[in-house]
Amino acid sequence: MPLKKIFFFFCLLIFSLTSKAQTAEEVISKYIMFIGGEGKLKIVNTIVTSGKYNYGGMEFPFTSYSKSPNLYKYVVGSNEKHFAQAYNGNEGWKIDEFKNEKNKTLLTGKSAYEMANEADVELESPFIDFQKKGHHAVLEGKDSVEGKECFKVRFTRNNSDTETYFFRTDDFELVEKQAVSKNEELDKSLLDTFYSDYEIVNGIKIPFKMVSKVNDQTILTVTIEKVQFNVPISNNDFNP
């Protein structure tokens, strides 16, 4: 074979190897396959998750509820007091008995649902059909997270909120999300959430541990103990 053809095929081979998973769409698609595949994810109508929150060294039990298409509620309780926040698809509410609040505070507009994103209680991954939903993703190359090589994907939602996700290059496991915090107490600090301890529930991989940090200081550790899919939940449970 002529030298020029050998060189051409060599370059073609190198290009094919280096271009593997070199678009955000490919990385996201392979992540969805990693967690179980779009088919399994789309038949989930409700999720009930329970476990422990460790906030500043104090541990509280929590339960979160998600229902298709965009309803959510989570409750954190201790010593007969609780914090709760919910969204019913149109309006939201919250109450913090730890701050001696007696009545629910109604939430509207963006503030009614944006905390769902930070609390990771959305039922459907934002990556499912993300382009049809008006979201946008850009692959920003590779980076290292805790010694693991990762693809770095900048994800802009249809409401202009921007997050950066890190997926392992070997198996496309999501290991970190980086975004500006919606929590007023954190004053718009950059929040790093790390995902680990993946377990399979009904064929779907779920991270059973999430650690949120600001400037390398751990703010919140969430440890999941139980996940249930397609448990009947009344829409009234999400109403104010």
C-alpha cells in the first residue's frame, strides 16, 4: 500500500478514536444508558425516597416525593418539628418549623420550583429529551474529579439556569454537578455536589450518597436508605 494511503488511514483511525464521545449529546446519551436507559426511566411515574440529611454535623431523617410531570415535595423532620417544601405544577409552598414558622409561605414563579433542581428531587432527569425541552449542552473538554478523568458538560436550562456536570470517561457515571446555590443562606455561592455509592433499584442506577460543598467545605451530606418507584401519591399531597 502506498505510504500516503497508509498515512491517510492512520490519521482516520486516530480521528475516530479521539472523536469518540466528543459531543455533549453523546456523553449525555451514554450517561442515560449508564443509569438504565430511557425506556426504564420513562415508565417511572412516582418516586419516594427516604434517608438521612447531615447538615452541619446535625442529622435529620428526610422523605422526598416526586410525581410526573413536575410535582415534588420533600420533608425533613426532627424532634416533632419539620421543614417542608413542595410544588404542585403551578404554585409552591414551604414551611420551616425549626424557625418557629406556623403557616406555609406560598411560592410563585421561578422560586416555586428552582429548589427542586438543587435538592435533586426532579422525577425525570433533565437530560431526557433535553433538546426538545429547550435545554442546551456543550462539551467543554475533560477535567479530573477526585482523581477520575471526566467529561465536562456545561448545561443551560430553558430558564437560563446554568450547571456544569462531570461524567467519568470510562463508564459515563455522573460524579459531580457544579452550580450556583439557590439557598438564600449560601448567598449564591458556587455549590459542588458529588454523587457516589450507586445502587440498582428496579434496573435503574441511583447514587445513594450526595455530598454538597462550598469552597471544599461540606455543607450537606444526603444518604439514601430506600427508593420506591410508582407508589400511588395523591396530587393533593403537593398542594398548599
